[in-house]
Amino acid sequence: MTGKLRQLTRLELAQRRVGGAVLTQVRRNWRGGSLALLGLLVGYFVSQNLMSVLIMRVPGGRPVVVLALVLIVEAIVRLRSQMVRNEPSLAWVIADNLRLGAIYAVVLEAFKLGT
């Protein structure tokens, strides 16, 4: 089926947005792509190790550490939404990937613990 015969449904528009986002990542130069991937992996690694150390050392344990992480992530999201209107720079892409890696580590840890 050609693109001319397709109706512009919400699903079609969502597919086009996702496809466009994937294409911009593929078209990015190797430096930007590798730095974005490294940001994701470093965010996961640092968050997983930092959470395991902080849970044991911070008074109050897990709730205090998770609250601090949520506040930091919320501050990054609000700062980015205020400062970046169009195409984000490489630094913001890396910051977003660090944030996503950290969130993934916390969610994965929660699934492992069953909480």
C-alpha cells in the first residue's frame, strides 16, 4: 500500500513521529550516536551503583534516596522543557539519556526486589 492511500489516523501520525525520531537518530553522525548511547549506559551504571551505596548509608534508607532521585529527574525535565524548544543539542541528548538510564536502573531494581 502506498502512502497516498493511507488515512491520517492517530496511529498513522504516531508511526510517522516515531519513524522520524528513529531516522534522526540513524542519520546522526557516529560521534553523536555513540555519545548518546554512552550517556544511556553511564546513567544506568552510575545510578545502579550509587543507589546500592546510598540506600545503605543514608539515614531513612530507600524512601529518602528514591525521593531525591525523583526530585533530580523532575528538575532536569523541567529545566530542559524551559530551555530547549526545537532540536536539542548533543549535551541535552546526553543529559536525557543519563536520566533515562538512571530511571531504567531504578525500575529494574524495583522489579528485582519485587516492590
